[in-house]
Amino acid sequence: MGAQATAAAAKRPEGAKRAPRVLVFTTPTCPWCNRAKAYLREHRVPFREVDVSRDATAARDLVRRTGQMGVPVIEINGKPIVGFDRERIDRLLGLAR
């Protein structure tokens, strides 16, 4: 573990969870992408958006990892969810329903 990670872990209260790493692969014209992003914002989940229409490398990587060309793909702690699947999102984020 690096010095930064160790310092971050030391600042976290005991028993506190580390924030999930969330990536949302999108395109500007995708309505389900907008719904997925709104859902994450509504639940105050920070995420990084990757527009695959502008980033060819990310698009190729997404196809390699998921076998899918469609969006949205939401990756939570390295686990991809193809489409806006609230149940899986909630489960991976530990959100109660």
C-alpha cells in the first residue's frame, strides 16, 4: 500500500467503508446513460464519466472487457454492469431499497 493510500485509510473512521470506484461509460445521445447518471447523483454516488464517442481507446477497452458495444456500462469497483440495472447497481453499492 502506498503512502497516500495509507494516509487516506488512517483518516477514515474505524468501520467506515471506502467510497466505491464508479465509472459510467456513456455517449451524449444515450437517454439511459442520463437516467443512470441521475440515479447515481440522486444517491450521492461520485462517479467518473467516460464518453466513448470521444474516446476511441476507452470504447475499444470497453468492448474487450464486456463484449458489448452499447452504453451505458457502469463499472463499480471493477465489476461492469451493462445497461441501467438498478438492482445490480444497488447491490454493488450496498444501497438499501
